[in-house]
Amino acid sequence: MDQPVSRRAVVAVVVVTAVLILGLVLAGSLGSALYSGEQAAAPVDVTETAAVTLAATATLAATATLAATAMLAATPTATPAPPLDFTVQNLAGDPIHLSDYRGQVALVNFWATWCAPCKEEMPILDAYYQDHRESGFVLLGINVSDRPNEAAAFFDEAGYTFPILFDPPGNVLIEMGLRGLPSSIVVDAEGHRVKTWIGPLTREMLDEDVTPLLAADEFP
């Protein structure tokens, strides 16, 4: 983003410098006219010459100033990233899209039953889900690499209540650029990825980074 602005600044400086040089040339012409008026047998109208010279210089200066201002003011804007979407499966094997939850703040958590840090953070995630599920928040637990029935049995035994989904080969995990478990991303109500974590989450991290998104969604 800085490089285009710098180029505009350089062009603006060049334009202003050119106008100044032209102004000096015109001023020189005026001086020559004055000198000629003193030396010539038929004096020239130096008042008219001066007026024309000054008017031309003022016009050029004003034009250059407007052009330079426009160049510097035209700061390029970034193209917003499209809303995030991917497809996983539910226990029945039906496709589930992240966009199905558009309008809610979504915390997407990738986990596996063999991952000790994953199991360590799950009670924290479930408690946060229980506290905010009525406030436009959804927690999606996406299991990676386990057999769906085994992962579902683990969930049932632990008594977790948030939705469990499946990405058996870990394709979505890789597409998201995540290289470890547990991994989590938070997506705002418009579907934009806000933050990514590699490693277990704490309640403090959720309160700091996720809760403000819920407040922003409630009071736009």
C-alpha cells in the first residue's frame, strides 16, 4: 500500500517543481520585457506584459496544486476479502457449510480424541458456548482423523453440547493454513475470519477476542 502513495508523492513533487521552473521562465520573460521597454525606441506596454505573465503563472500554479492534491488524496483502498466458507460433514454424512451459520459469530475448533490439549480445552469451550449460545454465537467442533462414531461417542460420554462436525482427511484444516491441533478460528457474523489460534484456548482468550464480536453484532 505504501509504494503507490510514494509514487503519487513523487509525481506531485515533479509537477510542482515544473510549475516553479515555468514560473521562473515567465518571470525572466517579464524581466526581459521590462529591459526591452527601457531600451527600445518604441516602449512596450510592460503593464500589460506583466499582467499576462502573472495571470499565466497563477493559472499554472493553481492547476498544479489541484493535480498534486488529487494525487496525494487518492489513497488506494484494499479489496475486502470474501466471506470465508468451507464444507464439512455431520454425523449422518450430510454436507454442512460454514455459510449455513452466517449471521452468527462462529468459533471453529479443530480437534481429535487423541489430542490431549484438545480434550483439555473442551470443558472451557463448552462452558463458553452455554453462556453465549443465545447471543448469536455458535461453536463448531470439527473432528479431524477420528472415525465419526468414535468421536461422537466421546462427545456423548463427556456431555458436550455444541455441534460436532467432521473433516476426516483434514482437508479443511490444511486449506485454512492450520498445522496443528487444537486449532481455532473465529469468524464474524458477516463471515470474515477475525483471528486464528494454534493451541488450546482459555476463557480469558475467548472473553478478550470473541465476546466483543458478540457485542458488536448486537449493537451495530
